[in-house]
Amino acid sequence: MAVQVSVIGSGAAWGGAAEEIGRLLAERGCTVVTGGLGEVMSAAHRGAKSGGGTTIAILPGERRDDANRWADHVVVTGIGHARNLAVAASGDAVIAVGGSYGTLAEIAFALRLGRRVVALEGAPTTEGVELATSPAQAVELALRDLA
Amino acid sequence: MAVQVSVIGSGAAWGGAAEEIGRLLAERGCTVVTGGLGEVMSAAHRGAKSGGGTTIAILPGERRDDANRWADHVVVTGIGHARNLAVAASGDAVIAVGGSYGTLAEIAFALRLGRRVVALEGAPTTEGVELATSPAQAVELALRDLA
Amino acid sequence: MAVQVSVIGSGAAWGGAAEEIGRLLAERGCTVVTGGLGEVMSAAHRGAKSGGGTTIAILPGERRDDANRWADHVVVTGIGHARNLAVAASGDAVIAVGGSYGTLAEIAFALRLGRRVVALEGAPTTEGVELATSPAQAVELALRDLA
Amino acid sequence: MAVQVSVIGSGAAWGGAAEEIGRLLAERGCTVVTGGLGEVMSAAHRGAKSGGGTTIAILPGERRDDANRWADHVVVTGIGHARNLAVAASGDAVIAVGGSYGTLAEIAFALRLGRRVVALEGAPTTEGVELATSPAQAVELALRDLA
């Protein structure tokens, strides 16, 4: 099975960084998991597709059509914000790009479950998170010894 | 995006039927979604892989390693039996093969969300479920007008 | 701790029966748990309050205000239909009154978790459910050896 | 309906503070909601009972017996860490006492849903959380304009 990396976050300003992270992950052979909606999520998926990768959307709602159009596979959870646990848990590593409280909940769950968490500078952070100053470094830190 | 079909159920006796259903779905170009564990779930995934298809596991626990070895993509939900909602909701159609109370919960959720549900004879059933007497017919009923 | 009984179901026609069940449960000292919204859920709560009892609402949404006005205590889950698992699991016994697919999902989960399930005639049913022909009998069956 | 306040956190060292917060909340007429297990959760419940209050446990597992013995009402969610969303959402306000990643996830969800969050010094915190230096101040901040 391919290594799965969850890219989490929000904020229109972070699209470029998220897209680059998605592309770099795909080039390293990783599957890119996100919450399946817009901004950072769609940008990471778009980047992954441009890098020839595979993408998984884990949606909060009950309709598959809510997924962004770069999602190859769509998991429709129907559990609202609680799907943040699934997004965090489904990554062998997690990379945060921008974001706010929802992102912080994902980071906290990821750490609680022992997943590696890397935050691009500007994302919420807490003890246990590794900080990166560029998309390339974020991917490097996330994948060391994984892919 | 490929059509996604969730194959649900349990019971060692149903492995052969589940495997055939997985293979037929893959040959029709569908992605096979299951709860990711053993028996019907692993058999459907194995069949899908033998048919050249793609498989998604939606696990109840917190560890990716719980997935059967035919799972291409693994969603780790951490929400126990509540992941049955995600399994049901993630299928454009749902096929039940054997199974008991957990399967019935998935059938009920799928119907609640307006998904088409086909049960191979022997699976739990309720009003609104279409019955099939063979794996081929189950796939035929599930995919009519979808794939 | 008081015995907790979950009353599940839907349908305006079932309000009278649900209210009587709620009242009888309260008179036997039980706390009445429901999904917290209208019809069967509000009727069971109203009955419980008229019998001097205590009520708990387990809501699918994110706002406490969604609860019916007979709810003493409100649990706001935010997980949509997956809260049906919590409603089923929180009863030492479960009584179904009317209802459709959502009710069937709750029945299935309750049986999966080993809870006793009683259905008033007219509710969805499956193997393992005990049938009652009156509210009084439903309460009797649900509470035998419990309260 | 009584005001509901969720007390979250963990760590044996925080039992005394949590118990005092539970007692003060009860004396102000509030219902004390927790995750229903030990340490901060049981201490807050014990304090609430000593103050004549009412307590609600929102458990992660599938068994009512997991609740601490000061829990009056028990909601059995079966959804693991995702129950943290329900604990956060069920409080009109949330008070954090000690704790680690699970607590941070609850704080993040509470803020995401617009709940007021107060952290006793020593708990995880983030932007939007109000800090208190004593149990009395934590209760004061949490309840201003609520109870």
C-alpha cells in the first residue's frame, strides 16, 4: 500500500503552498488524503493530480457531490466535524497548511493517535508538532523514513 | 470519478459470493468499498483486485494495519460501529452479502440516505431492498443506469 | 443510577403511544432517552415529564436549541445520523414506536450491542426484537428484571 | 433547562481543581458534563455531586459501566475519540483543567462551534481561550451572563 499523507488546513491564501505540497507528495509516491472540500483541501488534491498521484476525500456531509473535482476516491462520512478524526487518523503523517480551529482539532487528534504532524509556518501548532518553513521542507519532514 | 459500490456483510460462508461480486464490480470499472476487515469484506476486496479493480477500506478502529491486505486505500475512522454510516454513504449503490445486525444497520442507513441497496438472498433485508439470487444479478441490479 | 430506556421511532401517528410509554417508564423510575427532536421523540419526553421523570436528548446537530422542550438534559453530538448509535447504546433497553429506516438502524445497533429491543406493533422489526401489542406491554417487556 | 458546562481535561494532579470547579458549578445551578471517565472527569463529577448538582457522562466506549460512579446520566456513544466533539458541543461553556491532546481537540471543537472556552492555567490553550488562575475565576468567566 502507498504511504498516505493527510493535508489539512484552510484559507484561500494557502492554496499555492498546499498545491505544491500535494504535487511533491505525489511525486514521492504518496496518496494525498484531505477533508475533500475547498481551499487547502482542493489545492492539495489538484497538486497531487498534477504530480500524477492519487487523492482521497473524507467528507463531513452525506453527499458524494460535495467533493472537490480532484478527488479520485470519496468517503462520505455523514458525521460533520467528527470526520476530522478520520482525516487525521488516515494519514501515516499529517501536514498542516494554514487553518484554524478545525485544523487544530485534526492536529490534536493526529498527535493523540501517534501520527507525525508537520506544520507549515502559519498553521496552528502545539507541542509535538514539527515546523517547516517551506512546502519542500514540510514534505521532507513528513516523509523521512516513510517514503 | 469511478462509480463506487459498497459491499457489506459478514460470515465465512459468504466468501465465495463476495469474491465474485468484487470481481464483477471491478470488471465493470467500479471501485469496491468495504468496512475493511475480514470475511465478506476481504473477499470482496480480493475479488476486486483479481478483476483489476481498486479497493477502499473504511475501518472502525484507529490503526491502518487492521485493514485486509487487498485494501488499496485505507480510511481509519476511529468511530467504531458508527463507521457503518460511512460505508453505506460512500457507495453509489450498496450490495449486502450475508451479514447480521451490523449489516442491517448499514442497509438502513443506505436506504435512509437514498442509496440503492441490493441484497443477495440470505442477507438481512427490509422494505426497499432489491433481492438478487446470484452474484451476477446482484451486480446487474446495483449497476443498472450507474455503470 | 436510574435505569435508562431509549424510546426510538418517528411518525406523527405514534405520538399517543410514545407519550404513554414515556409516562409509564417515568412512573417506573426510568430515565427516558431519545434522539431529542419531534414526533415520537418529543412525545416520549412529554410523557416522561408528565409522569415525573427525567429526559435526555441526544441530538444529531450542533445546536442545543434543536432539542424539544421536554428535554431535561441535552447531548449535542454533531455527528448526524451516527448519533443513532449513541441513542441505541445509551439505553439499558430500547423501545421502538413507529419509525422507518433511521429507527431500523437504531434497532440493529442496539441488538449488535446486546441491548434488549422491544417494538410496539407497527415499528420496523427484525430477528431478536420482542413484539408488544400495547404501550403497557412494551414497557413491561423492556423492564422485566431491570426496574 | 439548566445551563450545562463541560469540564474537560486529564491528569491526576488536577483532581483537586476539577473537583472544586464541579462543586462551584453545581452551586450555581449548572449541570456538569464530562467525558465520563477518570481523573479530571470523575473529580468534576464528584465535586458537582458534593454541591448538590447533576452530572452527565459522555462515554467513548460501548458500555455504560465505564462511567465513573458520580455520573447521574450516561450517554454511551461508541465513537471513541470522536465523542470529544459531543463533549465540547454539549456545554454552553467549556472549562479545561489540565489535559493534553484530547483536551486540545475538545477546545478546538468548542471554539469552532462558538462555545465559550475557559482554561485553568496549565491546560492546553490557543487563541480565543480565556485564561483563569483559579477554579473560582474559571467558573466566574465561564458563567458570566449564562447563570
